[in-house]
Amino acid sequence: MIDLPTRRECVTEDVGPFSVAVGFVDGRPCEVFVTKRDKTGTDLDGILYELGVAVSKIMQGKGRG
């Protein structure tokens, strides 16, 4: 498990209609955020949020769930 510092490097890229942000600690990716550049509060917004949480947990060695 990684204790994430309050401030960390982050790289954001636009991929089609999505924005993908990846946070890094010591040069290693540790979290990911995916958003759609459109309306917030939609079902897709919720799905992308949950996807980011699940992937971030896996990246941090916390498993799924």
C-alpha cells in the first residue's frame, strides 16, 4: 500500500472526448482520474469515477473493492 503525499506530480492528457489524469509518486503512477468533457452528473460520469477508483486501488496494491 502507498501512503500518498498531499502534493504529487500529475500529468493530464485529452484522449478523444475524455480527459485522463495520472498521479505519480517517486516516478511511479499511483492513481488515475478519467472525466468526459461534457455534462457532469451523468451516468457516464459515475462510471468513469468508479473506474478511476478501481484502477487507482490496483495501482496502489489495495486490490479491488
